[in-house]
Amino acid sequence: MEDRKARIAVMVSGGGTNLQALIDAQKSGVIKSGEIVLVLSNKADAYALERAKNAGIKTRVVSRKEAGSREAFEAAITAALEEAGAELIVLAGFMCILSADFTRRWEGRIINVHPSLIPSFCGDGFYGLHVHEAALSYGVKVTGATVHFVNEVTDGGEIILQKAVDVEEGDTPETLQRRVMEQAEWIILPKAAEMVCGRIVRGEQEGRQ
């Protein structure tokens, strides 16, 4: 079917700037093989939920604390994803590490954006500003962002897209974070989502990680 779209669920924890980039890309036609059908957050006060509501996208909150255990938390997420008919899960600033059981269940169907050029500055403990602090303290001249498939190894799945960003004299972790978002994350995350959605729609997306 020519107009079939893959159903995308976006998982968020914070402000949702990457979610906004996905919403804008869907409106502008960068994402044409997929449609965001659910935004799920582990935090009820995440501004990303407002962005979703403003765009007319269904939202769901699944609290780790209220769920009690990791198993119950992931079971509630899985139920919400299945209810929405999700075919692709995009982690856009989702600050919970997912278990191997969860990632295997959705093998080849979860993508994440990381604010460095993997394999630099990635893995356990490298998230948010920590990544940019590490890049600056190491003195690299080029950093960037990576979109990758998610597997049981933190930031360890197959790379889909990368984009380099120059480190400038006088950069702080905050200025570098902003430039990496604007020049890399907001560009390659929608592109990668479209690539994977295209494969899903064509029936090619099986068993990748």
C-alpha cells in the first residue's frame, strides 16, 4: 500500500526538543513513511507531553516509582506500546535504561539519539551534559551526534546515522550541547526515523540491532 505509514512511539523524559524536531519533520514531509501515534513519558511533568498535546498526539505516563519494579514498569510500557500498535520506538531523551529483555522484544525497532560520535563519549554514565563535559575536558576539536539501534549494551547498537559538529573556542558544555542539538540531533534523528520507517513499510526491517 502506497500510503501505509509505520506507527511511531516516542519515549521522553524531559523538555522534548528532539520530539519537537520529529513533529516538525513529520509536518514538513521529512518523515513521510511514519506517523507519531504515541508519546510516552516516565515523568508526568515532562514538557514533552505538552508538545505532544499541542500537536494532537496521544500521550501516556508510566511512572517507574508507581510501577514498583523494573519488570512492572517495562510491562506497563509494553502494554501502552502494543495498544498504540507501535512499530518503531524512538528514544528522545528517555532517561531510563531498558533491560535486555525489553530491547530483545523490540529488536531492530528501537532507535536512540546520542550526543557524541559513538564510540567516543558513550556508554554507562554518558548522558546529557556529561557527554559534552567529557568532550571538552578531553579537548576534541570535533564532536557530533549519532542515531543508533538500541540493544542490551548502552549505546552499543548498530549505527544508523552520524553528523559531525565543530567544537569552538570558548565552548561551555551548555553551548556545545545546544550546537550539537541544532546542527546534528534535530537533523539526523528525523532522517533516521524516516529510513527505518521506510524499511518497515517495505517489509525489510527484521532482526536488526
